[in-house]
Amino acid sequence: MMMNVEHTFLISVILSFLLIANSEVYIVTIEGDPVISYSGGIDGFEATAVESDQKLDFTSDLITSYSQHLEMRHDKLLETLFDAEMYTKLYSYKHLINGFAVHISPEQAEKLRRAPGVKSVDQDWKVRKLTTHTPQFLGLPTGVWPTGGGFDRAGENIVIGFVDSGIFPHHPSFQNPRIDPYEPLPRYRGKCEVDPHTKTSFCNGKIVGAQHFAKAATVSGAFNPEIDFASPLDGDGHGSHTASIAAGNNGVPVRLHGYEYGRASGMAPRARIAVYKALFRLFGGFVSDVVAAIEQAVHDGVDIINLSVGPNSPPATTRTTFLNPFDAVLLSAVKSGVFVAQAAGNGGPFAKTLVSYSPWIASVAAAVDDRRYKNHLTIGNGKILAGIGMSPATRLNKKYTLVAANDVMLDTSGKSNPADCQKPEVLNKNKVQGNILLCGYSFNFVIGSASMAKVAETAKSLGAVGFVLAVENASPGTKFDPVPVGIPGILITDVDKSAELVDYYNVSTSRDWNGRVKSFKAVGAIGDGLEPILHKSAPMVALFSARGPNIKDYSFQDADLLKPDILAPGSLIWASWSPNGTDEANYLGEHFAMISGTSMAAPHIAGIAALVKQKHPHWSPAAIKSALMTTSKTLDRGERPILAQQYSGSETTTFVKATPFDYGSGHVNPRAALDPGLIFDAGYEDYLGFLCTTPGLNSNEIRNYTHQPCNYKLGHPYNLNSPSIAVSHLVRTQTVTRTVTNVDQKETYRITARMSPAVDIETSPVAMTILPGESRKFYVTMTVRSVTGTYCFGEVFLKGDRGHKVRIPVVAMGYDR
């Protein structure tokens, strides 16, 4: 009998082990409203009075009590279904969605799906990072900051939440100044974790909140506390970079290798920073951790959320773009009055590469600004070879001997590749000293195991006066970024120019019959690459920036929605960095880095939105987004149409006229955004109407995520009151409705429109006078003239007699039926 008991116990242990070993994280939503949607009448609770879009008082007794009630329901459901040791609940989601994240086996997940009251069970999925001079480029110091009291008041008391990889709190960009220090901000309720090593708080007045969310990353086995840090400390660099772009202190010197590359500032230098770490160095992060971070940020009272992060793909169990826990929690965040800026993604220049798509958030594309870091190498035959390299020049009017790494290798080099100059110990210092070291660009640079910074270190340790890194083979369309180095150095990116250099070197170098060098006679001089060249062909849509018209979601045809929304600087952006970060090999141990990505574009918009919020504290997220979009620019600094970097047929980079699928409404214009004249406002009911009228979306699924029955008042999704118009299936003649609200003085606006010849466009009325605070409708009628099989582009323009100019882009694809 004892043997049977032991045998039964052993089987139980083995089964438990197998279940745990096979476990995954699932996000579960259940019946019942979250706090943001609760209207009372359930289980004896009274209404929370959330009648429309507004900020909630999460500290009220009623809301606190209801939150506790929801968490008890989550716990009771799990306790009813499973033994305590058979699952791990990670988070209870109560404020923006009603549900929880739990670590269970697929079999348990299936049991949950069948349980009464459970609405959805989604397997967790990953998110990824979407990885100075821009305040001047955007005209902030002279055109915007003075209107808010100067840089020392720009963004005052606005809290921006960063769901990212954490922060390096000791950086000067995040210090509380001794002169004019920050006052306490009682309305913000966020927590400040304590550094487990130094026992000091991560908060300092500038940083008002700092928390980390790693439960899903931990149970998945991806989290490594040695490099990811079980605290808000930035183990990557990405989070510090984005936070300083949006809200870093003004006038912080950018110094690397003994040189200063200007002074850095955030877009809103007096805004407060709230850190919600949910991204990590090697693997990105998990949606369940990110959702928990967003929930907490809204609960704590942030005004703006910056998301330089996006899902790797739609979740496996939920194939619909808008109806999943990630997009649903963002909808509830916006309902609670929080403006969300999200990076559009780095899948460009190809169509349908967006990772940020929902109409309730601002999806931000990346632009190249006006700086170009160029350099040149002058060789002994008089030729000047162009390249890039943010470095000092070699001595004026003096040429130095060129020595190739392959020709000065030591016999002890073994299997290492000396040509890429990553290991000084394999090269002969006596032959390199006092000369220019010539290195080759290997595949190791592409995969990230080699870096230009390491080449500079090698050259310096060997006593070289400088180095040249020549690209002899490169995949078509390869993008090379300049890297700051402390000694003269240049990267020759053009394969033909590199071939010229190699030919000159070989002709000038005499060798014995074994191929060993007898004498080095090739010479060269490296130019000064420290100062950028300012171009008028800016801004320009960056090659990597994700493009519309849609994302790759085959559950429905192209939606009647234009994305991305807006363009902002995102290429070669100087900002703070964490010396702990190893994500960028060229910036190991540095406090600043120059990085590219839509990750860098989103915080520009978050920071500028903070300036708009400061001036107009009662505006809704949609009103702020409208002000940014309707005042944006489609012309570059040379007054020519903005161009987009694109691949040609041979996959080399070329330039084409940008379309709204590249830049949305255009490039952000902060000064004009503060005084837009008119806004296109929208709220939760409008977004619900968009979902309910979008073909392919199930009304029951919509109710699952929004907790409300469908609202069909819009008639068509293209009638969502957004500051853009998109009709993906235009048949014969269709009329679109928009409503504008005057946020300034009485003004008369003339309305005009233009469109590609294949579609006729008319507006009604042609003019209207709008009183302060008044809202008026206008109509845009489009008629198919010819079916081209491609999208047509146009715009509607409202010009006020007091000087306001309001422009919205129009896109439509004509069909004959």
C-alpha cells in the first residue's frame, strides 16, 4: 500500500514537472469592465462616473475598492481551475483591460479558454526596440521654447512615461539642476525603486518614477539579472537615449574621445521623466510585461507615453490588427487622456511594414535631418576619395605612409582575421607606428562582432597616426553610419573608391617573390570630419522607416486609415547613452551615442506633444495629435517636395518623391503645432465606431476588448474624425465627413482640395466662419475618373483669414465596382 502512495506521489511530481517545463505565458481577459470602462451595477459596486474620455482619480476609495475586487476575481478563477503549484500569476490587469498574465501549460490554457467568464486567452509574444542638433533643426530654441517661458520652462510639470529599457539616472541629461530645482509633483503617483547595489533611489526630481517589469521575461528564462539588471537601471542604452531626446536637460555637452559634438537637449527639457522598464538587452521584451508597464504608467498619472517598441508580429492566437491586448490597452490609455507616441517600425523602405497602426495613437516615421558627416582621404597620386568619419584630420600639409593590416601581421596571428583590425596583438607595432593603418571591412562588422571604435582603439594602441577602413564588398543597399573616433579615421563606403585605394596601394608597394613587403611607399592624408555639413535636402524619409498603407494582417483588406501619422527626426540622433549598454559596439562605455531608428523619431513627437500639452492642458490626445499633423510640412528646407530614400531596381539607394504612406501628414513643425487654429477631435466612442464599421472585424470580438456594444453611427470607417482621409475601396462617388473645432478666435476659412487626376475631389462648403470653441462639419466628395490599380494622393486645405493654415492628406484607391 505504501508503494502505491509513493508511486502515485512520484507520478504527480513528474506530471507537475512536465507541465511546468512546458509552460508559456498567456494574457487572459475576462468578463467585466476594467476601471476605465466601469459604469457600476456589478457585484454591488456603484458607478465610477466614467461617462466620457477623462483622467481618473485612481486613488479614490471607489476605484481602489473596484480594483481589488477585480484582482480577487482573477485569483479566484485560477484557484478554482488549478492547484496553486501548477501556475504562476504574473500580473493582474485592472485599470485599462480586465485580465491577467499567467504562466501555465498549453493544456491549462485550453482549460482556461473553456472556463465561464473567460473572453480571450492569447499566448504572449515578443516586442522589439525600434532603434543634439534636432532642437535647432526643428526651431525649438527660437520659435517654441520662448512661448512657454524659455528652455527653463519648456514642458514644465508634464510627465512623460517611457516604456523602454530603463534609464541611467546618473547622466547629466537627467540631473535635477541646483539652480531652479524641480518642485515636488503631488499629482503623479508613481513609485521609485531603489538601486539594489547602491541603495539609492532612481528618482531625483527630474526622474519622478522608476519601476521595472520583468516577470514574463523571468519565467520565460530570457532574463539575465547580471546584464539586464533587476531594477530600472538601463542595461542597454536605448531607454536612456529615448528619454533624453524627449525630455533631457538643455545644454548638456556631448563629449566623446576628447571632442565636443555640440550640446544636447530634449524637446521638452523641463518635462519630468517616468521610467517603466520592460525591455532588455538581448531579446527585447514580452507583451505581457509591456502591458503591465502601460497600465502602471496610466495609473500613476503620466500625461504622455513614449513607445519606442512594437510587437514582432500580431499574436498567434489573435490575427486581427486592432483587437489584441497590446492595442486594447493603448486604446484605454488614450481614453484616460494619455497621448501615446509609438515608433512606426524599421521595416522600410518596403510597403506594409508598419508595427504601429491603431488610429488612437500617433505612429511616427523617421526622417534624416540636415546633418551629413563626410570626410575624405587624399592619396599620393592626387586622388581624393570620399568617405565618412567623425574624426580629426591628420597634420595639415603632411602625408603619412599607408600600411595594410595583412602586410604587418605577426606569425602568432593563428586563425584570427587581422585585416579587420580588431586585435592589436596580432599586428606588428614597429611597422604600424607613425603610419596610417589600412583595414578591411569584413562580415564581422555586419553581424556586430567588429566595430569601427575597435579599429580606432587598435590603431591608437599600435601608435598609428590614423586608420582607413575600406569596404571592398558590400550587399546592395548596405547603410553605413558615421562613428565618432578620437584619432584620424575614415570609412570608405564606396566599393569603387575602395578598389582605387587598394590598386594605388598595391602599385606603390614593392614585394619579394614570397609576397612579403620590402618597402611601403603608398601615402595618404585624412581630412577633418568633426564638423557636419548642413544640407537643404532635409528632412528626408529615412530608408529604414516603415511604410504604409497597412500592416501585414490578412484578416481584412486595407483599412480606411492612413499610417504612419507624422514624420520626425530619427537618423543619426545624438542623445544620452548608458555606459552599461553593449547594444551598440561603437559606443561601449560611452555616455552619448548617435543612433538611428524610428525609436528615435517617436520621442521627438512625445517631447513636442508635451509642449503642446503644456500650452493646452485640457486638450484630448486626439486634439494634440491633430495639431501636430495639420501643421506639418511636406516641403524640405529648400522648398522642394520631401524625398524618401528608396531602393532602385539594383537595390542601391535612390531618392523618390515621398507620399503620405512614407510620412503621413508630413514633417513635424513644432512652432505651428502650438497654434493650429482648428483641430479634428475624436474620442473613445469615435474609435469604437471605427472598429465597428471596419470590414472583417467581429462585433463580439470588439465587445470583448472594448466592453461596449457596437456603435455604427460613423457609417463608414473613413468617417473617423482623424486629420487625414483614407478610402481604400473607392467605388464611383463617395462622400467623407469631417468636423473641425475652432481653438482660437473667430475666423473664416476657405476650403480647397486637390487630387491625382484619376480621382475627382470636391469640398462643401467652400468657406465657413467658425466662432471660438465652435465645431462645424465639412464634406469631401471623391469620384473615380479612371481605375489605375494604385493609390491616388491629394490633400484638403483650409486657409483662415487670420493666417491659420490647416492641411490634411487624402489617399484613395479607385475601383469600378
